[in-house]
Amino acid sequence: MSPRRRDAEGTAAARAERRAELLATAAEVFASQGYSATTIRKVADAAGILGGSLYYHFDSKEAMADEILSTFLDEMWAAYERVLAAGLSARDALEGVIVESFRSIDRHRPAVVLYQNESKHLATSERFHYLLESQRRFEKMWLSLLDRGVEEGAFRADLDRTLIYRFIRDTVWVAANWYQHGGRLSADDIAKQYLAMVLEGIQAS
């Protein structure tokens, strides 16, 4: 490899690393202050740079929010698809997607908070229409797992599956508001305790 090419690749890697750092900072600001209240200046101040310097990497706060949310959702769905493609029983698959949900919170906590607080508003913009599609896909996946669990005799048939889905959805993802990476319990530890509580209530006797 020529020195010029090596230098170019090193510069590109450094730029990508700096971009990731700025996105992480922006996600924290969005999560703590809200999307509407966040300005390019606030993100730049949190990153310790001038506002104009941020435009070197992103053309708007919409671009930052878009990349933060799409990265989180792409990784979440890739993890879900690995679980769903593994040929597991409905119960094991449900356990798997719940574990992956808590792992997503661990990896992308500010993005999850941004999604929870702002997706309804952001989805009114054409740029963020994919948020609605993800929500529909998410609900379909959960209801399918719950229905299959009833068919397999793993879950109780007397419970309303739509209500169960809503309880699980809300109680899992609200954890982003209090979860701390590196805390006393890992994401997997919390998932295990959560599953112990939920499965006792919905499993067939």
C-alpha cells in the first residue's frame, strides 16, 4: 500500500470515528433535552466544538437524528431476524427477542429514548416515515409470536394477545429511561429477571 493511500485511509478512519463520537453526543442531547429544544449549537457545545464545525459532518439536526434512529433500528432488526431465523419454539423466540431488546437498550440507550419520546412527531415528516413501518413490523412480529405460542400450547389462550403485546412493549422499552450501562445488573441479567416475571404470567400450566 502506498503512503498516500495509507494516509487517506487513516484520515477516513479518523473522520468516521469523529463522526460516531459526534452522533453519540447528539443522541445524548436529544434524549436529555428533547428533539425540538435541541439545536446545532447545543450539540456543538456538548461536543466542545464550534457550531460551524458540526456542519462539516452533518447538514442538519434532522440528518443526525435520522442516522441515530436508523442505526439503532437496523441493528435491532438484524438481531431480531437472527432469533426468528433460528427455528426456535415460540417461547424460546419470545425470550430471544426480549433479550435482544434489552441489549439494544444497552447499546443505544439515548437513541431508544429519542425514539420513545419523539417518533410520533418525527414520523409526520417524510424523511422519518420508516419509523411507522418499523412500528407496524414490530407489532406484527410480537402478535405472531404470541399467537404461535398459544398454538404450541406454551402460552395461555385466555389472555388478550394485543394487550400482552402492549404491556411487553411498554415495560421493556421504558427501561431506557433508567438503565445505566455498566450498572449493577447487565442487560442480560435484567432480561432474565424480566422474563421470569412475564413468563410466569402468560405461560400455559
